[in-house]
Amino acid sequence: MYSIAVIPGDGTGPEVIAEALKVLDATAKLKGFRYRTNTYDFGARRYLATGKIIDDGDVQELRSYDAMLLGAVGHPDVPPGILEKGLLLRLRFELDQYINLRPVKLYPGVECPLADKSPEDIDFVVIRENTEGLYTGMGGITYKGTPNEVATQVMCNTRYGVERCIRYAFELTRKRNRKKMLTLCGKTNVLTFAHDLWWRTFNEVGEEYPDIKRDYAHVDATCMWMVKNPEYFDVIVTCNMFGDIITDLGAMIQGGMGVAAGGNINPAGVSMFEPIGGSAPKYTGKNVINPIAAISAMGMMLEHLGEHEAADAVERAVVHVTANRLRSMSAGKMGYSTSEVGDLVVEAVGAAK
Ligand code: IPM
Ligand code: MN
């Protein structure tokens, strides 16, 4: 029996999570695994009503789950940074989810903004370091509001943090068994301290993986190639900030925020899966948002839990629906409502039996 913590969160988060749970239920019945969910009301509504985000006790409680499923975080009435830092980043950091795994895969039938690129061309994985880099909150502001104001934001990289991320990336590249090529995405020509550490660690750890080809690209060139020749990539490993940026670009070339899913992974603890788009305030409550990303995030969760057959069934069902049923991946243009898309995936899961 799997125990799953569900945090629907803000905006359209609850709408897409409801569909992911519908598909989870159908898949469990089909494949015969059992689970129970507990829902947490963390997010903007609770914060605006009570001033509370999450406390130590909440974090402690979440450690007891097998996995977590998160909808979205962020609300126009809450200043930027409060919920992001207080909820999402806090969970990633305190639960030591040091890998952010973001597959970039174009499914058949999904419209791609790149001319002449098809599903065979867009199928790679980004491994984003998830607990360090520019995200630690180190730095500060002095002389605030004066002409002498100074603001620093420190890019913190530890050998320990970089090494475990890179090691995970080599392992995944081996397991994936495609081109067997791992690209380090950095900026060694400018970040001559921080990314020198990445570069040296990459090459040292790489010695232990003679079967994996080591490749390097600066982050700006990575962006260029993701548009020009995405077929080049197999697995990309990168720091937190660069990973954040290139995976939004990745989401666009795989059909948009409606389809992009990711996992915040602690290989030795509890991991959290989420659609990578935001809370989409303007679509909230309209039943028009695309739930495919949340459904795929749930599929990634099943894979992580070791339910490989169930995860495959979810992916096949998603592919069936995107290829044959949806007119577009964009909110309001799918030809179906949010809940109808969930129903279509449930139906496809059943049909694939
Ligand atoms: C993401 C998001 C977050 C990030 C924000 C909401 C803090 O953009 O998951 O990519 O920057 O990591
Ligand atoms: Mn992001």
C-alpha cells in the first residue's frame, strides 16, 4: 500500500491534480496496486487566511510518505517569493530532493513550434541540480533604498552537492541506454569558480563511467541547440538556475506547459512530482487547463515507486489521447474540458488492458 501526500496548491493546481488522481485510481484498479492519499491544503489560500505556509511539523510528517504529488504554487495576491520559498523550495531543500528530473519528450500528435521536428527528434532528459546554486538564498541587500544599495545573490556550489547530482546523471544516462551521452550544461568561460567545480567533478566522476560519452555545452549554446538540433541531446545535467531556464524552453519544444512534467527526487527519501507549469491564475476554475502534465507527473511517480507497468500504461494512454483526441495542448483549445481530458485518459488506460 503506497501512501501519497497530495498538495493540490494554488490556481489551476487543484483542477489538474483531480484529473491525475482519477487516472491514478483507474491505473491502480487495472494493475492491482493499492494506495491511499492524504491531501494538504498548503498554498495561497491557507496563507492568505492564516498567515501560515508550512511548519517543521508538516515537513516532518511529509517524510513518512512514499511519494508526493504537487499541483502548483503561486497566487497574484501573494508577493513573489513568499510561497515559492516558503513552500516549494523549502520542501525541495528540507526533503533533500536534490535532483529535478525533467524529461523533454514530444509526443505524437502534439504540435511543436520547431519546423520539421518530430517525436524522433525531441526526446531527452534534463537533470537539474535542485538544492544549491543560485537558489539557496545566500546573499543580501545592504543600504537598501539608497543610491549605494548593494544586492548579492550567491551561487553556492558544494563538491558534495555537485558530485551526487552528476553521479545520478551518469547512472541515468547508462540506464536510459540510448546515445549514452551526458552533456554538462554550464558556463565555464565566465563562472570560472562555480562551473570549474562542475567541470572537474564531471570529468572525475566520468572516469568511473567509461561507457558514457562526456559532452559539454555552454548554457547559451544549449539553448541554441535545443531549438536548432534537439535530436543531438540524450541527457543534460546542469545547475539549478540554468536547469530552471532550459526546462521552460524544453517545455515549449515538447508542446508547452500543458504537457511538461517533472520530479523532485531524493533517491533515499520522499520524492515529489509536479507539472512544471505554474498556477495559471487566469484559467483558474474554468475547467479549460490541460491536465496532461499533471497526469504525466503522476505517471513519473508510479515509475519512481517501481510500478513500471502502471507507469507505461499511463504514458501509453497519454500518447493515445494526445495523438488521437486533443486538438491542441493549449488551455481552452483542446476541444475538451480539463475533466473530459482526464476521462479520455482513464478510458485509454482501460482500453490498453
Ligand atoms: C520551477 C519553478 C520554480 C523554480 C519557482 C516557482 C520557484 O519555476 O519549478 O521550475 O524556479 O524552480
Ligand atoms: Mn521554472
